[in-house]
Amino acid sequence: MEVSDFTRTIERIAYGRVEFVAVEPRTNPPFARRAFFRVRLSESDSDAFFNSPVGYRAQFCMGLENGEHQNREMVAVLTPTCLAAVRNGAASSSQELIESSLRGAAAKLWIEEASLAGLEGIHIDYMPWVSKYHAATRGTLAEQAARSLAFNGVLAPVGRCLELKGGWIASDGTEWRDPAKAHRSREIRDYGFT
């Protein structure tokens, strides 16, 4: 089923079912933890989310602030479903951590990257990404490494799950922002992948 705007995509994702919940530890300093959810969707909803011309990645192409805003909207829509999935079995300290993590500025949605297995070629004909795909073996090693993201960016994987990862919460209750993810929005816009 085709979607005409991102609001419709958000509505469809809201019907996802949480099939896995965890609190992930960060194993190297600074030590922190975050909420992790795997949300099951239909293949058509997953396709609309990731590959549609008005989908998640397209929102970042329309503007970094727009993409970040839409990411927050999707996290907010899924938060009640995620919290309901943990309410009965989690200790109150875990619930507090999970709630803080989901409120974190770095909370995000993404595909389950296993859905990329076996895919190759160009599925998404978006010229900024296709150009980088073709240029990924030219230039300096740093330029090649950055452009290599376009190898996955031009793919159109259709999985059955999305991953919702909350922000990293340190032992003092504050959010720790991973500097390696500081350019996530720009990478999605520029390469279609992060």
C-alpha cells in the first residue's frame, strides 16, 4: 500500500507490536544504558517507513530539522506501546530508565539491518545517493569511507521489524550523547544510510 505523506506512515507504524524489549548496557566508558525495542510490522508498513518517497529517510532529505522532528514524532507515537510492553515485568528502576531513555534527544528509529542481507545494486534512484554510490571508490580514504554508506543507502530493504533505541542514560540520570552519532541526520540525508 502506498502512502501519500509521512503522517500516514506514522499512523501505520503506531500499530506495530513490540516483540522484544531490553535494557542495553554500554560496555566501554562512559558506562550508560539505554532502552531497546524491536517492533514488528507488516512488510508493506516497513517498506513505507524506510523506502517510500515520503518515508523516514525522505524526511531528512527535506531538511535535517524536519527529519529530526519526524523521528521524535515516531518515537512519541510508539512510546506508549513500548511502555505498556514493559510495565508488567520490569522493576520500577528499569521502568524509570526506559522512560528517560525514550525521552532522550538521541532516541531513534531504524530498520533491522539484517534485512539488507543479500541485497545489492541500486533500488532507490535518488541522484544525490546514486552519485555518491558511484563515487564511493574515488578520492581520499576518508571520502571513500564516508561515501561507502551510499552502498546501503541506495538499497530498498523490506524487513518485518523496526528498532527503537533510546538515548544512553548515565548512572547520574543524564543523557550521554555518542559523538560517533553526531552526524546521523546528515548521513541519512547525504547517503541514505548511517
